[in-house]
Amino acid sequence: MDVDASQGYGLVGRSEIYSPPLAPSNSSSRSNKSTAKETGDLNTQISKEDELNALIRENIRASNRTTHAVRAFVRFLFIQLSATTLAGFIFGIASSQDSPNSGLIFLAVVIWLVGVVWSSQAGWSELEKSNVPGA
């Protein structure tokens, strides 16, 4: 049994090694027109590759802008939720006593206000990174 055939290559009865045909050499019988045409085709191919690379770069920039917009929303909510939860917890402890502790209530209000300012600043900072250039 042929080893290549058993591996699914379909080379039953062939012992020679396959080699792809060689590219035609640039002989003197070829005209300058065909050489110019091939050079033009190569330039066209290169310009298409450059255009594709530019489109890929623009796609990456757009994806980054979208990521920053989502991060702005998530950071704002996360910071706001964390500050509100901590302030609510402290406020709950302070107001559950027989005589409310005004120092803890003040601390809860300060934590909540700092959280609002911090989350707003973080959200706007990320939103600025998501601005479309030239818009």
C-alpha cells in the first residue's frame, strides 16, 4: 500500500515528488507592453493592499471609539453604584441608632457627593476619547 494514498493524498502509483510549475522567465521575446502591463497590475495590487490596510486601520479606530463609549457608561455606573452603596450602608448604620449619629450621616453625604463628581468626571473623560475626529 502506498503511504501517501493511505494518508488521503491520492498519489497511488506515483513515486515522484510534486513540484509546482516554475514561473515564466522574463525572456527577450516578450514585448515591453506585457512587461508594462504586469508592472501596472503589480502597482494596482499594491494600491489595493494599501487601501485595504487603510480601511483596516480605520475599522480599528472606530472599534476603539466604540470601546471608549461603552467604558464611559460602565465606569460611570460602576463608580456611582459603589459610592451610593457605601453611602447608603453608612447612612443606614448612622440612622438605625436611637439617636442618629450626625457625623456618620455627614460622611455618607460626602461619600455620595464625591462619588457623583468622580463618576461624572470618569464618564466624560472616556466619552472624550470616543469622539469621532472631524465631527
